[in-house]
Amino acid sequence: MKIDPAVLEQAQKILGYRFRDLSLLETSLTHASIADSRVVSNERLEFLGDSVLGLIVCDYLYINFPHLLEGDLTKIKSAAVSRRMCARIATELRLDSLLLLGKGMMTRSALPASLSAAVLESVIGAVYIDSGMEAVRTFLLPLLAPHIDEAASSGHQQNFKSVLQQYAQRKFDAAPMYILVDEKGPDHAKCFEVSVEVGSRRFPSCWAASKKQAEQQAAYRALEVLGLIVRTETGETVYVGEGENAAAAAPAIEKDSDDSGEYYSNSR
């Protein structure tokens, strides 16, 4: 079944890209439920587009987050290329509304997120075949970069211990050492004082209601003393790293999801 030329024109306007071979765009918008066979539906383009998307995200992360290790880059990538994220972008563009579906699928009140995600990936595959990687990057990155940055700001940087460990390994080839300085209170309501050492330097200690939270706060205090993080006028904590101009582009560091309350330090 052929797609209405007006739909193809609308899709190209949405993408900001003109296809040399319109049959590629048509295939990318044809769901298996209406195709003569699955091999001529958008499923093969979806397979290709998934890999192209992953490569573009990895390239962006490698270039824009030089201070992150492989583990953190992988976490951010997983969020950025997830089905949920692809469906979100497809819905924002209204690409999913252009997908050609069989009658049984059209009776649904809302398109499943998996199908919305698939249409974005299949369109990526179509653009890649039509003009190559740079063409995909041109239309995709302006849409995707804000979501990648959002994933970065709420991912690796909500763990101060992880940030401090990366810095210590890179700068001193050593891991931070957390020292239990003191503990007070009954067993059911103990408080713990923890300090952290990086190399030969010990940083101010912090109290908290659990050892884990105290370690996070001690790491926060160490990063603050080292000048690697600052608190903005709005109360956000940002990672400024070691570069002179890093603060302007640095994303917010949020408190660890396992902790409660604001970070604070009671040094002694």
C-alpha cells in the first residue's frame, strides 16, 4: 500500500531533510501490520537505525564528556537510546502519527511506545542509507542533545563518590579511602562521622544518619574543597571540573537517590 505523497512531504518537513529516494522514507513509515511481508516493512530499517543512533550518541558522549569513564558513559547512553526516549522524540515530532498501520492497529486509542520508538529508528536508518551519517547527525543531534545532557545531569553526577573516585584515579592513580571517625547514638538511631582521604590528604569529616550517606557527604565536601563543584545562586550544585570555562556548561549535580535531605557537612 502506497503512502499519501502529502504524508511524505509532511515527514520531510518535520525532519528538515529532503530524501533523494522517497521509497526509503515510505518504507520507514510502513508498519509490518500493513506491509505485504515483514521484509518490506520498516523493521529492517529499524534494526539499522538503532545501531546508527547508538554510534551517534557514543560519539557525542565521547567528545562532550571527556572526564567520564566508560561505565558512566554507558549509563548515559542507555538512557539516551532507550525505547522511552526514542518514543518521546518521535511523539514530540509527531512522526508516530504518520506511521502507516493495518486496520487492527488503527483501532487503538494510543500508539504503543514501542511503535513510536521504532518509527524514529527506522527513519534514522532511512536517512543513513539515503545520505550517510552526517545527514543523520544534522537532523538528529539538535533533537537528541538536550535529552543526552539531561540524562548526564541526572545520572553519573548524582553520586559524589563516583565523581570523586574518577578524579582521584585520574589525578593520583589512587582510590579515595573512607574512614569512620566516630559514631553516636543508640543502635536504632545511630549517627556516623566519616572522613575521606585522597592520596595523603584528609578532608573535613561529615555526620549523617547512615554510613552510606556520610560517605556521600564526605565526598561532596572533598569535591567542594578541591574546587571541583560549586553551588549556584539557585542552590544547584554544578560540577566545574578542572577546566577554566567548565562551569558555564556543567550540568547540575543532584543528591544521590538513596539519600534524603540536603547535603551538609559538620567538619571537626
